Amino acid sequence: MSDYLDPNNEELLKDFYAEANSQVEMLEQNILAIEDNPDDHDAIDEIFRAAHTLKGGAATVQMSELAEFTHLVEDLLDEIRSNNIKVNELVVDTLLASIDIIKEMLKVRMEGSIFDGDISELKSKLAGIVSGQFTSSSRAAVDMSEEKKPASTKAVISSQDPSALTEYDLLELKEAAAGKTVVQVRVVFDENNPMNSVGGIQVYAKLKTLGQVLKTIPDFDELYEDKYFPVVQYFIVSEKSSEIIEESSFIAEVTSSVEAQNLDVQKPSDTVKETVVVKEVPPPAVRETIKTAEKPVSSKSTPVNVEKEILKTQTTVKAKQKDSSGSILRVDSKRIDNLLNLVSEAVINKATFNQISNQFLDIQSELQSTENIYREKLKSLFDDLPRYLEEIQKDSSVKEVKKEITDKYEDLFNIFDAFESNFKQTVGTFKSTAANLGRNTGDLHEAILRIRMVPINQIFSRFPRLVRDLSKSLNKKIRLNIDGEDTELDKSVIEELLDPLMHCVRNSLDHGIENPDVRLAAGKPEEGQIFLKASNEGNMIVIEIADDGAGIDMVSVKKKAIDRGIIHPTKNLSDVEAYNLIFEPGFSTAKEVTNISGRGVGLDVVRKEIEKLNGTVTVHSSPGKGSRFTIKLPLTLAIIQGLLVRVGTEVYAIPITSVIESHRIKPEDIKIIDNHEVFNVREDVISLVRLNRLFRLETEERGDYNFIVIVGSGDKKMGVMVDSLIGEEDVVIKPLKDRYTNSPGIAGATILGDGTVSLIIDVSQLLDLCIQKEQASRLRRSQNY
Amino acid sequence: MKTTSDFPSINERVPEGVTNDGKPIRVMIVDDSMFVTKQISQILSSEGFDIVATAADGAEGVEKYKELYPEVDLVTMDITMPRMDGVTALEKIIEFDKNANVVMVSALGKQDLVKKSLMLGAKNYIVKPLDRKKVLERVLSSIK
């Protein structure tokens, strides 16, 4: 094993996984890009680069299974890049399946074991496409290569094989050959052979008797494992002619074809232009013997069907994403620099404060000494007074005495002046430093939040694949348009956002976009569009998921809501309100349950999850034109802006994002409708809830004025009556212990500047609470009739 | 069966187990299963091979090989056997005679051991269940 890279180096591995995951993501994105536009050379180059980096990284951390597999993928990519292979559906499918395997390999490695699924089918598929002889199954690929005339096979060798060798490999071979001719033997193995995984070693053993085997592709270790490789290349130094080598490495029923040719070591292949990938390489000959001697005999577990494997990968997408994003946060180094800058400012501030505290000490001692002088002088004045009196009695003029006193005690008047000016100056510095510190803390706070901010692309990037796969399985043609993927969001929010977003997108795919024939009949283009857009709106981030599908069938929504008792039949709903009924629990308009969106959990789950993030979700729709889900979220979970209000002796914080406006009203403005307190704001009638009654606080309800904070979540509004408004402040949310979290209407707590604890109001819960009450009382009344 | 004419009949097959100079190929079968031994023996004898010895385990196989050497041209070696397994026996035989022609007989699923044997110097392998054509092919290919 290499001695300069410890494969167990945690740090290195972490870096590798983080990098590998981003490479995989890039691969996937660009593969989807070339599916749309096969001539997108930038994307192809990007894919090639990503695969190459991945391979290099895998080799560095000695993840040979990944390096070897990526190598195969790279072969195919190289052919695509040099326009030898056209990008078609089969190629894209195979590449995507390969990405899934790579993901799986990474995941398995991260869990501490080694991927041992059977990927021979995919491998031969890859090899089959590369050799340009692909038919529908891997078996066919091998059969065909068997039938191929030597001449054409040769052509394949010369066009394809050099790309399998990096410049470094060539160099390595050249060195090991020490001037002798290297023969490249390309052997195609028969897959029908019951022990088709043995062939590679069998030929190796044969070749070993003819000369020195320098290198094999795949690696010797790979050959030794229980895997079937349709094609293996051997590089040997031998005195024998290539004919003899061909003849002796042909094994009946094991090999389908054998091609041997001299390898021109001098001229590195010109198809490989990338930088050299540094790999762990003891001299090959040594390596081979060591491995032969030491390689423990291991039996592999039963092969797993690739298809199943892929399916599994897809269904476990969620779990995996959690893994892959892990606890590693990639931060732009500029942000760290900025943070460092701010911290250094804070350090300077601290130094200034130290200085100020020293100054205060100096001033204090100055004050003491001045005080002492003052006292002494005062004392001597008192002592002198009788003498002065005597002198006046002795007929000295008062004026003279006064002059004497003034001369002696004049400085009593300004004895504190020096102290005072020093003190003033120091207080001035203190104030400005405190202001600096305030600003600095604010910046620091923001900078730290910025560090936690990651572009929403982290989750958006998963959607192209999802949409592609789903639209295929639904037989719909759908194009996904992503916008604003650079919009940044707190990492914790992003992690929680994936599921609801996925749900919405699936919903649009499944229920929104119509089948192509329906679309055509409606005069729409066959291809449906889904828009995924993120943008900033003040302190909020807005995510929109729109489609140009059929829209929401409002009539059936209303009917269903009435059927389920969600709304009263006579209730007059605005369109917006009607659409948002779909977020109610137990609501699902899909006529049949599909495995894509209708799994018994409706959009109410989406709303719950979004509200957990202090966000809101609404839907708008126009029949025949499509629907649009809008999710609004605070940028961060940890800190919110709150409106502090007082109720009795308690201070509550209302998230400013849910505050619409506030009013000061007189008690007589409150009207009663249906036993409910309401008041008019412009044209609207807003129902009121008294926070003191809701939270059972004992307070005086009389006062000249009442303060009403109008809060809203989604499209619901209500007025919260409080005793007074205190003001706006940033509040840090601290979760409440389990015992208290059950109190509805409370989202958490915060500690205010003066140390008192204030509860944070959960507006959406509060609204639900009041609506439930309202419904309950309405129900009671209707029963009484 | 020897041909009487200098020009063999086109219908008459020359038995596979006989060298060009007419000598039968001498085979030793090492296998703990009587059934397999019998099967191999039947297949090979029918083609003119001469079964000179059989052994029921690796140790016995090695012993007999040394005893008969150089009067054995080929050994079929089962991999899983009591006392001494086939791979070890192969190793010992190769150690004793590096040109020994040993063909491994293996059940499916022992790919790793087959690979190991091939690296150690086994000439070929046969996969159980035995198939007449394959046995002959592999045995012959290992003698050439």
C-alpha cells in the first residue's frame, strides 16, 4: 500500500466524499443536459472532467472499485466526446444507471464497507456501447464481438484502447518494460461460461508462463475478485511473437476472441489531454507478486441484480441525500475571510475596552487624590475660619480677609475640572467603542449566518433527474425550468425543504401536467413545463413551483371539502381560499392513488413541514393554464425578527413575517358578530382574539385603547389583541423543552436583552386554534337549531 | 482401437485420449466423491485415456503422484476434499514437479479458489456438474 497517502485518513476521506458528491451531481446535471442537447460540448467536457476527477480521487483514496468503474464510464464519455458515439436514450440511460452505481459505491464506502453488488451487466453494457456494437443485452454485445472479424476488432482496439491508458500508465509501462517491447493483449471473454469470472485469471496465468505481465485493465486485484469482465487487457513483456501469445491465451469456451499487438510505448496517446492523475504505484512487477502472495482468498456475497440495486437507490434517495449532505458545510473562503476580519475587529474592540477600563481606574485614583486634596483644603479652611474671624474682630478689613481666603482656596472651585474632562473623554471613547462593538456584533452575526447559507441549488439540482425519471414512468413529456438556483438559504432550512418541494413537484408532474394527447387536444404544446424558481423577498425566500397543466378543479375541490366537512356548504369562498383547501388534512383530489404523489399523505404534510420552518405555502391556479405553489420561508431558522408585545406582565414575540399591520382602537370599535369579537379594517372584517383570554392571563381588560396586531398565515388573517406594543427586535429562537412544546400557539422562547424570557407565538397554530374554536361554536349552534 | 489402414476411415474418430504416437494419456483422478471419480473415469476411458490411479483426498493424491512420477501425464483435482484440499495438493504437486498438468474440478461458486489454483499453476479447470464435452475439451487443452 502507498506510504504517502493513508487511506484511512478521515480528513482526506471526508474531503473526498464531499468532492465526489459534487462531481456526481455535476455528472448527473450535465448528462441530463446532453440528453436535451447532444451537441452541448461544454456539458460533455464538463462530464468528462468530473468523471476524470472522480476517478483520480477514488484512486487516491484507494477506492479501487470506484476508480475502475468510473474508468469504464470514462471510456464511454471519451467516445462521446470524440463524436464516435452518438448520444441517444440508451447512452443516457446507461450513464445515469452508472451514476446511480457510483452513488451507491460512495454511499457504501461512507458506511464503512465496500460495494459488492453485481454490476457486470452494466459494465458489459458500457463496454458494449463503447465498442459500438451494442444491441439490447450485454450477452449480445459479447456474442457480436466474438463474430467480429479480426480486422474490425483491431480497428476497435486502436481507436479505443489507448484511451484506456493514461499518459501516466504508459510511462509506468515503459519504465517497467525497460526497453523491451510491450505486447497488448485484448481478450474478450465468453459470458456463457458458468465461471465467467475466472477467465481473467486463467489467461493471466497462461500469459505469466510466456513473459512478465506488467499491467492488466481492469487491475489484477479486480480480476481476482468474483466479477465478470467482458474485456480484459493485458500488457506483457515477452520474447514470444504476438501470434504465439494469441494462440496460447485462447482458451476454448472461456475466451471469445484474443487480439495481441505490440504497444507503442514511446508515443503517448493523444486522446488523453488531461493532467496526470497521481496514483499509488509501486513498480507493477513487485505489486503483482505481492498481491499474488498476499491476496487473501475471499468469497464474495451473492451477486445482486443491478436493476434492483438501482431501484433501491432511487427509493432510498431521501435517506441518501441526508447522508451525502452530512455535516459538511462547504463555505466560500471569502466568507471565512470576512468572518476573520470581523473577529479581528472584535479583538481590537476588546483591546479598546481594556484600555478604557484602565483609564477608568486612573480616573478613579485621580478622583480619590483630588478628593483628598479637596478634603484637606476644606479642613484647613474650617480650621482657619476662627482665625479669620479673629482677624476681622481685630479690625482687619473684610476685603483683606476675603482676598486672603480667595488666594488660598480659589482652586477649590476648579479642583475637579481635570478629573471631569478626563472622565468625559473616557466616557466618550467608551460610548463609541460600545457602538462599534454593537455594529461589529451585528456584522458578525450576519457573517455567521451567511456561513450557514447554502445555495438552494443543493436541492434544486436533484430535480432534473427526478422529473426525467418520473415523466418517463408517467409517459408524459415534461421540461423542467429552474431559475434562481443561486438563491441562498440556511442549511438547516434546505435540509428540511427537500421533502415538501419534492412532494409539490411530484404533485405537479402527476396531477398537474396532463397526458400528451390531452394536452394536444386542449391546444397546448405536447411538452409540459414545470418551473422551479427561488428568489429573495426581503428577509424571506420565495420558492415557486409552477406548471402549465390543467390547473386545480375548483368545483371538485369545493365539493370534496364540503363532503369531508372541512367547510360549511353555505360558506362563500374566495378562489384563493378554495384552492388552499387542498392543504387541509385528509384532502386528496387524485381519483386513484399513484405511487408518485398520492400515497395517502396529502399536501397537508407539505404545509405542516413548511410551517415547521416558519414558512407559508399557498397555491394559485387558473383552470386549463396551470397551477402555482408558492412557498415562503424565512432565511434562517435560528434568528427571527419579532414584534414584542406586552400582555399583562408577560412579553410575547410575534414573528414579524406574520405581522400584517397593527392598530390602536377604542373599545367601542369592537363589534360582536356571531358571538365573536370583530373589528373593521377598511373594508375587511377581522375577527379578534384576546391573547390574555387565550393564554388565561389575569389582566385588566379596561383601558382607553386596545392594540391589535393583525397577523396572517397563508391567506388567513386575524387580529390579536394585546395591552401594548413594545417594538421590533431580533430574537434568537430557543426551543422549548418537550413538556412545553405541546402548548399550542407557542413556537419557542427567547431571552430578551434584560434577561427576561419571552415566548414566541406560532401564528399559524394560533390561527388554527381560533378557527377550530370558531368551527366548534358554529357546529354547536347549527345543532341547536 | 487401432486403425488397420494407413488411411483412417472418414467415419472413424481417433480417440481423444491418445497421443499422436499412439500412447494413451495417463490420468490420475483425485476426488473424495466416488460418483465424480467414476464419472470422470468413464468419460476419459471412453476416449482412450488410461486411468492409472485414483485418490480420495489431497494427501493421498500427492503421495500417489510422487510414487508414480513420471508415469502420470495428467491429474484431475477436486477442490474440496477431506484431509488435504485440492489447492494445497496442487501446490505440493507443483512444488514436486513444476511441469505437472493439473486440472481442477470445482463446483460453481468457488471462483476464488479456482483463480488461486490457476495462479498456482493449475492448467485448467472443470466445473461440476460434469459435462462430457467440456471435460474432454478442458483436459485436452491442458495437455497441449
